[in-house]
Amino acid sequence: LVATTTTLAISPSMYATPPAVAADFVGVAMIGSVTLLLVTRPDLKVNNLAELVAAMRNEPGKFNFGSPGNGSMHHLIIEMIKSQEKVSATHVPYQGSLPALTDLMAGRIDFMFLDAVAGMPQIQANKVGVIAISASRRLAALPQVATVAETYPKIDIQAWQAIAAPRDTPAPVVARLNAEINKMLEAPEVRATLLRSGVEANPMSV
């Protein structure tokens, strides 16, 4: 199973009887951290995250934002910013990022967090703006765009992808898988491929 922040860390907290919880699995390997971009509709006149927060503060209730679904990391980062800075914006949940991105480009919503692999082509085509990055450091492809933590240090959270297996998987099998996956993640061509998809490889032991 390719397990994400939403699958193992967020979803179990959203349901009284979740279909799966972390205890159902054993961690096999960490793939890496997923870069999320804070993108805006093309005509939204803000240049960075601080300006967006100031706009929300100056015009309460005016702005709305999309996400690929309730409780996704894309949703919760904005809720954390809203809570910390005491500003308001209306959340519009979608069934996935693509329909949200379509509405963003059409100006129906104002901003959203988007996986880098989906956002970069639209940024390069000037179909959306980009004002912040949720990652441990700035992207080489967007060196002028600050991370969320540079503006709000208390909001230093990142999405991740990992590999999990059923909880009764034998330990020697888990150890072998971990070693082989980590070996792959150290390969320069694999790391480069992951970076192009907005994932920074981060191998870990079990």
C-alpha cells in the first residue's frame, strides 16, 4: 500500500469507525515529503502568503478556497493558517484536485493548495499564481516563492508518502523490503524522478 498523510494520520481521526487505522498496518518504508503549492486564481492581486492573510483580514468572508476533500492536508494547512491568524475564508471541498484546479483557473474559487506535480504546468503557463510552498525548503524551480514556515514558523507541516503492509507481515520481509526500497531511493535517477513529481526522497529505517 502507498500510504499518505491523509490515509494513516488524518482519516482515522475524522470517523467514529474508520475503515482502517495505522494499527492495521506495519510501516515498510518512507518514500518522501510531498511538496504542496499555494496557488491562486489568475487575477487575485496578492504576491505572497502574508498579503493573502491581510486580504482575508480586511475583507472577512469574501474569499473561498478549494481542496481535494474534507480533511485532506491541502484543506487542513489553510485551516491552521486561518485559526492562527484569526481570519476567515469559506472552504469548498471537491472530489479530487483536478475539478478544484479547473474552477480555480476559471476564477470560481480564490486559492488552494495543490500538489506540485499538478501545479507546476499551470504556473508555467501563467494560468494560476503561486504565493507559498508547503515544504522543508524552497523549490529550485520557484526560488522566489517562500515556504509557509518562513512566514508562519509554527505551521511547519508537510505531507508525505510511505509504503505500508498488513500488520502481520513477517519482520524479515519488512526489513528486506525496507532495505531494497531505501537502496532505490538513494539512486540519483530515482531521486530526480521523484523531485519532478514534487516528492523529496526521505528514506528511513524500520
